[in-house]
Amino acid sequence: MKLSDCAFALLVTVSLVAQQPRRPASQTEAMYQSATASAERKFRHLAENAERPDPDQRPTVLTEREVNAYMASGKVKLPTGVKSVRFSGRSGVIDATARVDFDEITASRRASNPLLSLFTGVHDVHAVARAEGSGGRGRVAIQSVEIDGTTVPRLALEFFIARYITPKHPNVGMDSTFKLTSHIDTAVVGQGTLTVTQK
């Protein structure tokens, strides 16, 4: 549930790994390979543009399909315990669904607090967060989290993040602010898109 940070920052800080494309086994796989390749080109452009003394300020638009294909391609190292993740977006809001192994996240620090009893085993997690980036800073504010369709009480979520996430990632919490990489100045979540500009 580093989802607060993951849902936004992974989209713009992901590292590129070159792989030989193989022949797709189906039309669906061909579509995913095409979307992955398109995302790679855009991430490469962002990285190369950031190296220029005067970056091109024209926006780069990443689609949901590109982001999700790239996330599923194995090219992104997901946080400990996160097995898979999918994103969707609407104006200013990121909707993320993930398969999470909470035992992997909590392995180093067991807790007896009953508030944390929700966070055991492998579950489907759905998180909704407001997200935006401007002036080179990204901001993510978690609005709600569900585990297997059950809303997690905010107090329990805050307790879990404070105990297991923030000690490893000090900038991650219910409300997170972080520096955007690659000279990214703005990042705007739209309907099925993430529009990024560099400066």
C-alpha cells in the first residue's frame, strides 16, 4: 500500500529496460505489446528531454492503456508486497486496484494492535486518491481504500502507513508531497490520461 506514492510517482519515474519484442500469441497480446512500446517511447522522450538545456515544453500524454500495459510488462519493479496494479484516471483523481500480500509488507515488524488485523494475507486493494503535479512537485491525497470490497477505516489505514510504510519511505503518508523527476513541471490526471510537461 505504498499506493499513495505508487499511484502517481511510478508513472513518471519508471526506469526503462530494453527487451527484444517477441511475436505476440494473440491479438490482445499484440495490443498490449503495442501499448507497452508506445509507453516506452514516451518515457524515453521524457528522459532524453530532461537532459536538454532547454527542455521541449510540449505536453506528453500517457494513456491508461499504455500505463497499464507497461506496468504489467514486468519492466517496473513494484513495491514489496504489491503483486500487480492497474490505474484509471479521471479529472484530478487516480483510481488504483492492486493485488497485495500484506504479510510481505509486515514481515519485519509484527504488531498485536487490533487495528492492524485487517492487514494480513493476500487481498485485492482498491485505492482512490486525488493527485496533481505543479511547480515540479507532486501531491497525492488518499481519499479511500478498500480491501476485498470492504472500506478500511481511516484510523486503521493511518496506523498501518505510520507503522509499515513511512519508516521506509518518509515522504509517503495519507497526504504525500514529493519532487517530480526528469524536470517534470506539471502532471495532470484526466479522463484516462496523464499529461506531463517539462521545464
